[in-house]
Amino acid sequence: MSWISEKLSLNVKKEYEITLRYHVIFWTLYFLFNTFRWGIYFNDYLYSLQTNIIGFPIHMTLVYLNIYVLMPIFVFRKKYFTYVILVLSAIFLMVLVKFNLTYYLVSQEVWPEGPETINSITLNYTIDMMIGELYVMTFVTAIKITMDWLIEHKRLNELEKLQLETELQFLRTQVSPHFFLNTLNNIYALAIDKSAKTPKVIIKLSELMKYLLYETKVKRQSLEKEILCIQNYLDLEKIRSGEKLEIEMEISGEITNKTISPMLILSFVENAFKHGVNKNINHVTVKINFIIEGDFLYFSITNPKPAITKFNKRIEPSGGIGLENVKKRLALGYKSNEYNLNIKDEKDIFVVELKIKVQ
């Protein structure tokens, strides 16, 4: 999974990558804005241009030193005191450089916007210039932190989505072998009895295998195909069980153009037969209802519990993936307001009721 995470990180970084072109555009626009702003303030565009030509390399040096050197080395390692000292020291040194370059290359009037005329560095000038540099650093650093947050947020979302999809696929693969195992056991029993039903069962199983192998890899499958798959399963069970099994299945509402997570309903049906019908020796009735109202399917299945043995104990269900698998698939594949699962464990019957969005 680590290589997948790394690949996701590279793709996300590429999507949000701030290339050299954007750096150039940002600093160019910022330079022009600052030049015109101070040019209007001083009523001297040449002076503003000259001082900004000196000031902007200082701004850029401090900004990139902060976001690419000081923060990764000290902030991310929680060495905050050292970080603050180094930032203030760097800013102070840059203020000294700015003062001297302005004084000797542009004008001895280095602080025309200030409250006093100075010929040397004063405390007021130093504080004012340091605050200005902190403003620039903070502004650009905020942009960098925001972009880093977007990259990480996107990466985590993509990774979470991948993990959910992987887990859903895993849960589906758990269902298929389990289902095949039960059906093959049925065929084996018929073959031992040399039943004439065996070829018909094999054909039904072939249809089911084709569906499970080629039609269940999508996130949502046609409800019609799912019901047809369930019908094939029920036909297999009726062939195997004979007269002892009665199935009452009703479908109402429009099932066309509706979709559902593949093999979801089949899991409930299979569970009813494995833990209910197949453990009963008497005549049993399974009731299945599909009711479509608007964008929702109201599904229910009722099966008898295993009979009481001579030891006065009910045969308890054992093994299998069962309902826990289905609950996980529902939680992973649907939002909480898109389904409602209700399981009733009554004295002699077991009832599953599912309301699920099939839009």
C-alpha cells in the first residue's frame, strides 16, 4: 500500500504544484502593486521603483529562507524558540542590508514615510522595517501553508477512497467463494443420489458464475440483474430441497432503471438458507418481498429458525461471512441516510428488513 500512497502523493502534488511560472507572476504583480502604491504615496515613482528593486530581493530571500529552510528544519521538529530567534535575526540582518543599500545607492532619505528624518539606523526604523518584512513573510507563508494543506487533504481523501474501494472489493470476494462452496455442496449431494436434476443445477450454477465473475465488479449494478441472480439462486435451492421448500416472492413497483450494490441482497438470501432452511428437516416457507417506492427499495426476507433438537437446544448458526459482511458493505458503499437495516430475531423466525436507495 505504501507505493500506492506515494503515487497518490505525486499525482496530488502535481495537481496543486506551484511552478516557477506562478512564482514569477506572483512577485511581478506584487512588485508592480508596491511600486505604484508607494509612487503615489511619495509622488515620486522613480524613488519608489529604486527602493522596491532593492527591497524585493530582500523580501524574496526572507520568504524562501523561511518556508523552505527554517520551517521544515525547526517548526516541523517543534523547535519553536530556535525558529523565532533565527527568523528575527534574519529579518534584522536584512533590514541592515536594506538600509545601507538604500542610503548609498538611492538616497540618504531612507525613511521618507517615517515620523522623523534619519541618517543612521534607529530603533523606530528597525522595528517598522521588521514589521513590514514580517508582513510579507506571513502573507506568502500563509499561501504556502494553504497549498500544503490542500495537497495533504486531497491526498488523504484519495487514499481513503482507494482504501474503501479496496475493502469493498475484498468483501465481495469473500461472498463469492462462500456462495460457490454452498452450491457445489448441493451439486455433490445430487450427484451422489444420481439425481436427474444435476444437469439443470449445473446450468443454473454456470449462469450464476458468469454473473458473479463479469457483472459484479461495478460499484452499482442493475436491480433487474440482481433480482435475476437471486431467482437463479432460489431455483437452485428449490431443486435441491424439493417439496419441503416453499418460496413466496413478491415484486411490486418499477424495477427498471434502478441500481444497487452487487450481491448485497443475495447475501441476505444466502444467509437465510444457510442458517435457517438448510438446518430444518420439516417443511419450510421463505418469504421475500421487493417493494420499490420512488428512489428506495424496501426489501424483506423471513425464514424459519432451525428446529429444536431432542436435547431441547436449537441448532445455532455457525461459520460464514453472514450479516457482518453486509453491514460493512452498507456502511462503506452508502451514506447513512441512504439505507436502513432492521434485523428481527424472534422466537421461531428470523426477519431482515432493508430500506435502500436504488436511484
